[in-house]
Amino acid sequence: MFTSPPEPGQAAFDVESITYSNQVITWKTPNGRLKHEIDEDAVIHKVFSSTIQPSKVLPYYFKAIREFDPEAVTITTLITFDRYPVFSKLVTNYQGPISVTIHINDDEARDENLSKLHEMYGSNPYMKEFVDVHVVVDKFNRQFNMWRNVARFFARTNYFMMLDVDFHICTNLQKHLSLDPEARQLMRSGSAVLLPAFEYVNQDDGYDSSTFPKDKESLIQSVRSKKLTTFHDFFPKGHNATDYERWYKTDSVYKVTTYQHSYEPYVILKKEGTPWCDERFVGYGANKAACLFEIYISGIDYYVLPNDFLIHQSHPYKEETRKQERKYNRKLYQNFQEEACFRYSMQFVAANKWDSPKADNLREQCNKIKGFKQAMEHFSRS
């Protein structure tokens, strides 16, 4: 047992008695005099109560020493111990606020993997400057949406980017956003902005991010020479709504107008007011699409940034695992879409916003569900 996190390289852990578990959350009344204290564990359990339990969430297991500009964009991502090397590259490349959820399986390798976490955090000086680490310890692999929500919940800026750790931001995103008043205004208004995603045709070319194009002109040349292609071009529903042909030609932000329910872009969102990812989705398939679908039908429009892009860094896939989990999540997603459509519809009707532009995305998508339009004609008249 210990009373404070050990230094990198040590390997003596007792998750149940870690100091973070003894913290207390304090609420004050409006006059600031009275207060009520609740154990942090109770608050965290309630916040993530829809996940598989028991699960131990340790917020700010490591906390960056920097205080971040509230207008900065925090990358929110999730990793397991086998992704530490590529995560370290992301930290060095971005050099901005990052909030990461790290899952540690509660098994015989738990302490060893926690020790690896300490080694990883201590191995890169940019970690201590920019990275807040939140640890989830349980026996349940691939609770991706729960892990996304943990990283977002504890992000310390007004904006966050949902990013898979194996994507490389090839441009100076922070600089471009600071110089683009239109994109900034869209973000402040609550809209989402996104980066087009690409991958190498020959996967062997995609391991070394230092060789990736660093500007749009170089990227387009690589696309034309068929070295690069749009990400997962074998599944066009995942990214084609980005409208790559338009992106190649434009130097201005533009709106996504052909959204469909399998769309999975990498988006920057306002932390306040954006729906959370539904935590019932566990495993591969539909988890991110469901999250982005709910965000979209809630009334948040998607816009494409004109000069920034991502390239996928190659790595092996667990195809058999993915195949089975996609099958289960596909069924869940079908039911989820109907549920989300009716839930948000009732909100819009109750708020007298059913006929407002905010409900446009919902009507566009949810009218595709059999019987939905007729049901809402009845409810909206009630």
C-alpha cells in the first residue's frame, strides 16, 4: 500500500487504497456558507453508472503541470498499455492539452501494467507538461464510449477533440484554428468542426509518421499518386460525408450536407452542451457512430476544416474479435437510433422547437425510420 502515486519505475500498487479514492467532492450553497461532502467514489460511480460494474475510475492519476487556456482544444483519447509508444508520439507532435483514459485490466498483470504506465509517463517530458491521465481499472475490455466520456469529463478546456490514438495530426492545427475566425465562431456557437482522415494504400508506408505529408498540397500529391486514400475507403459510409472532392479544392470551411448514420469523422466539439457517448456500447463497431449520431440529431451541425487533416498510423487489427462485436453492436445501434430519435423529438416538441432549424438534423435522419414521421405528426399536434 501507499499514500501517493509511486515514481516512474516503481511497481507497488494497491488500487483500492490509492489516495485518489479518499478524496471528497464539496458542494456549497449559493451563499457560499453551507456545504455538503460526498465521497469522490460515489460521485464517479453515479456519473458512469450505465457502464458495466464494478469499475474503478481514478481521475487525474497524473495531472499536467500546465494551466491551459480555456479556449484551447483538448485532445481526448483512450489507450491500453500496448498503445503507449504511439501515444507518446501523439503527445510530442501535438504539444497541447491532452486528456487520456488508460484502461488497466484488473488481473494478474495489473501491477506490471501500472508500472509500465509510470515508465511511459516519465519517459517523455511533454507528458508532464500537457497530459492528464485518468485510469480505469476493471475486468471489462473495450468500454470505448465510457473511456471517451471519462477523458472528456475531466478535460480542462472549453473544447475537446475526439481522436483515436493511432491518428497523426499532420498540420499545425492549433495555429490554423487561431487564425481562422470562421472556424472559431462555429466552435463558440456549439457547432462541430472536423478533420478529413486518410490512410496509406500500402500499410507498410503508414508506420513512420515522420514521413507523412505536412501540408495539404503534399497530401493531395500523395492521393493523386495513389499512395494515400481516404480512410477505410472500402466502407464509404464511414467517411464519404466529408466530401473529399470538395475538400481538395476549397480553402474555406464548409458544412457537411450528406450526413448518414455510419459517419465517423474526427470532430472538435464544445464541451458544454454536447451530448455524451452512450455507454451501453461495449466493443468494436457502432460505438463512435452512435455517439456522433446522437450529437448530430441533437442539433449540432458538422463543418469541415479546409487545411488540416489526419493520417492513420498502421497497426494490426484483431479481425475476429471485431467481426463478432460489430455484429452485436449493429443490432444495438438499430434500436438506439429509434430510441434517440424519439427522445430528442419529445424534447424539441416540449421546448416548442420542433419546427425550428435546431430540429432539422433530427427530422432529416429520423424520418428514415419506418413509422417515425407519422408518429411525430401525431405528437407534434398534441
